[in-house]
Amino acid sequence: MIAAYPLQWPVGRARWGKQRQSSAFKMGDGAMKEHLFTELERMRASDIVVSTNQTSYSRGNFIDDPGVAVYFTRKGQELCIACDKYLKVVDNLHAIGMAVEAFRMLERHGTGEMVDAAFSGFKALPESVIVTPYTARPWYDVLQVSPDASPEVIRAAYKSLLHQHHPDKGGDPVLFEQLQKAKEEAGI
């Protein structure tokens, strides 16, 4: 299992549009994490990547965006299940674990083709579209400036590229998101 920071929400997937909720889960944080990994293992998932905005130095479980995206391979198909309904990262992890458990139950009771059909909706995007921390480009490369560019040059490059890639103007949402992250990393 690989932990990927920051959160790489699957492009094209809607985010939870309502106020996030407290969960009623009766398990401890460690047990909830273990449940997800056990269920993925039982389903014979491989190449598991769990993407969140939580780092080893995050304080507690309550962070601005507690969403979780779990990328994995099943039967040669790259898939992603994401959840951001709950206030805590571990609760969203557990919700994904319960979904995987439910799919396994369907499969166990002779409706495997239903599971395969359902998983087609969780198909992950091609690797060339998904930007994970270990393939992310440096901020200055995204903004097309030198690493030691002045703040004025960085802002100008950002604004120019923003107009080109903004989704409201027909731009690519993936490139737009890369620009937003590059802007944050550049500190402008």
C-alpha cells in the first residue's frame, strides 16, 4: 500500500455537496484502516494507493478536506473508490472499506457479473491523466518559469495559464488543478 499526499480526487467524480457528517462507526481508527486493507486483500486488489490530505504530521483526524481516494487494480482493471462524506479521514476510509466488503458479498453469493459491471463505474482514469505525488511536476515547470523567478513573473505566468486552462473557458480540468497546486507551492 502506498500513501499519496496531497489528495488526488478522481477527475470527473463529484464531491460530497452537503455538509460533512460525523460517523456512527463503532470501531477505533486503527480497526477502520485495517478493515479497508483486509477487504481489499480479500478481493485480491493490488497496486493499492490511498490518497488523502493527511500527512504523518497532520494534527488529529480533522483536516480541511478529509476526502479519501483509494486507487487499486482488480482483475487487471485500474479502479478508484472515493469518499468525502465524513468529517474524519478514517471514517471515509472505513466507508470505502464497507463498500468493498459489500461488493465482495455480492460476488461471494454468485453475482460476480454484477460486481464487474458495478466496478466499471469506478474505473480509474489512464495513468497519463492522474497526477500523483511521485509523478507530479515541479511548480515552476507547471507555471513555465525558472525556479528562481520573481513573484511578479510567477503571478503573470499563473494568470496567463489560468485563462488558457480554466474549465469554464473550455480548458482542461486536470491542468487547471495542476496550476492551482503550483500556485500554492510557489507561495504566490
